Amino acid sequence: MTHVIEVPHADDAVFLGPLQLRIWLQTYPNEAAGIDDTWIREHRGASATAEGIAQWREFIEVTKQRPDLLFCRVARSETEIVGFLCGRRDEVVTLGPMYLLNEAQGKGVGGRMMSEFLTWAGSSPMRLWVTEYNERAVRFYERYGFKSTGEREIWRGKLPNVRMTRDSTLSDNLSRTARDRIT
């Protein structure tokens, strides 16, 4: 299956909120952390509501107006949006959210989105939060030069996240090496 990475259109907002909830339901249930479908719907279900979709639409529009400060790409299969990666530039570049449906993982789609993000971010220092028990995501970010800082947060009292950063002194060789692995 072919996947296309592109800038989202305002009409894509209707898909992004429900997609975000769907991916959370695939990714984050964890009995040990007390996170189940009910908890996820309580804390992320709003993304799939009319209000959540309106927020996505507004974000897409602002991203088009300020591409120097905001970044967003969607991954499309032949029939649907299967993932997205967004980010923003402040004192550092913040990556997130980045989500990909399980069935689209392991096919180079995430790497292609990351490659576009790294090109946009340039040599700026970068940071992100990643769920501690999402080991696949942690390994993915490590391949692109992100390292855990040891800083932790417990989102909404249950979801254990760790901070990862990517130093601005990393050479473009790391980005090229990571891109070469996925092409």
C-alpha cells in the first residue's frame, strides 16, 4: 500500500480528531497504569467531538498562515488518513503530537514524516514527551537522536510520560543516516 505524506487540508479536521482517539485506544491501554478504554475516552474523547474537530480545523488554518512556527503533516493511505505529525517552534522546537495507526507502522511512514519534520526544524534543539511504556515510540525517537532527560510527568494523574530532547549540535549526518535507513 502506498502512503503519501502531505500538508493537511482544513477538511481533514473531521478525520484527525477521531483518528487521534482511535490511535489512543490502540496504543495506551495499560492495566498496570489503570488506563483503559473508559479512561481514554474520558480524557481524549473530546478530540472526536465537534469542538475537537473545530480545534483541528483552526490549527490547520493557523499552520498554513505560520509555517515558520507550526508544522503538520498527515500520512494518507489509498483510502484514509493513517497518521499525523505536528510540531511548533518556540524557544526550542517541540515535536508532538505524532501518531500512526498500528497497521501503518513498520512501513517507513513514521520515518518519512520524521524526515520532513527534521528538515523543517533544522538545527534547532528539539523536545517531546513520550509515554514511558510505549517502548516502540521510545526506540523510534532514539533512532533520530532523541535522548531521555530523566524528567517525568504523570498526565492526568495516570499516564507516565518522559521527556526526550535532541541537541542542536547533532550533525545533519544523523538525520541523513536515519533517513537512509527508511528509504
